[in-house]
Amino acid sequence: MRLTWVRTLTLVAGTLVSPLVMAADHTDSPAAGADPTADITDLFTWASADGKTTYFVMDIGKGVAAGTKFSNAVKYVFHTTSMPGYGATAAAVKSLDIICMFDNGTPQKSTCWIGNKDMISGVPTGTGGDGGGAVLTSTSGKVRLFAGLRDDPFFFNVAGFKNVASIVHTVATSATPPAFDADGCPAVGASGPVLASGLAMSPDGGPPVDGFATLNTLSIVLAVDTTLVNEGGPVLGVWASTNH
């Protein structure tokens, strides 16, 4: 299947026994953000405590309104690679794409293919808590799927970030700009403590405010039997894309 790229999310990778791995992308150019139903905002992946289940979450769009549907013209893809260890040869790496698509019904029928190993398909029959859909289980029992509207899970103190960015800009453009260490980090001197605490408060010194607290996303949540995605070994790499 040939895929034409319209959005790409940051690469994330981790072992199946690692903690939660995530990447976020809440700000885009006008062109990239023109279609909210193809705009990835978050990617999360992690393994269950016993390693038997791997979870994949892709959040689409920021601030989407209730009733917004997934596009029936977009393929939502989790790209995975598995390998026996870091630095493995290319021949040892196994790739598998998890592809999800939706029809235009109300509610929407969801179909996801776990490579050529398994699939899950159906129309949600429950409310999923907020009208966002029920959890589906594949015939094999190895895949579960939720797809629907959810509160944006990403906490971001927008005002605090802008305050810190302003301080960094002032320091960097001062008459005596900071020196950089061997790792490329600036020596910010007296501004250090302010920068360190800036994201944990509002500019007025109050508690941080989540700028995404009232926003919704469309979420695709998959629980997959790990044996379906670890053919190459226990080290799993994951990234996501949306494709027309």
C-alpha cells in the first residue's frame, strides 16, 4: 500500500518494559494544521506491567468540537519496528504498520489492521462515557480499540512558557550573551532559578494554568497483544503519521 505523507510526528522509541513514552505537537504551520482530522497532537505508547500488552494512543486535532468525526479519507498509522537490541543490524529489524480507517457513518465504523497479523472492526455500540464510543474487541481477543472524543491529555502552561521564552530571549540577546557548555546549554547565571521554576507557575507567581484544559481531541486507543508487534525482539520503536 502506498501512503502519501501529510503529517509526521516526532519519532519516539522505547523497550517494552520502559515507562510511558510520548511526544506532542500542538502547534503547526497553517498548512499542516489546515485539516484538524489529520493533525496529530500527541502520540503515547507503553507496555503493561507484565509486558503482555502494548498500548498505542494517537490524538488528532486540538480543540475539536463535539460531533467532529475522524476523516473517512485519511489512514491513521502507527509505524512500529522491533529489534533484539539497540544497534541491531538492519536485517534484524522487523517493521509493522498498524493502520486504522473510518467510514462516514454515525457512529463511525472503525477498522484497524495490525499488519497482516490481526484486525479489529466494528461500530461502537455504547456511549464510552461521553458519547465517544465503546471499546471493541477483535475476534481473536488480542486487540482492543477505542476511538472517539476525549479531553486533551497534554498539560501545558502556555502563559508560563511564554514568560520563560521571554526571559531566555532577553538573556540571549543581551550585551553579554551567555556562554555555552560542551552540551550546548547556555549558562544563564542569575536567571537560572527563574527559568527552572517559570513553567511551574503563572507570570504573576500563581499556580500553573493548563492551556488545554477545555480542549478536546479525537483519540485512537489500541491495546495490542505484544506478540503481534515484537517479532524482531523486545526493543520497540514507534512513530505515527496520517496519510491521504
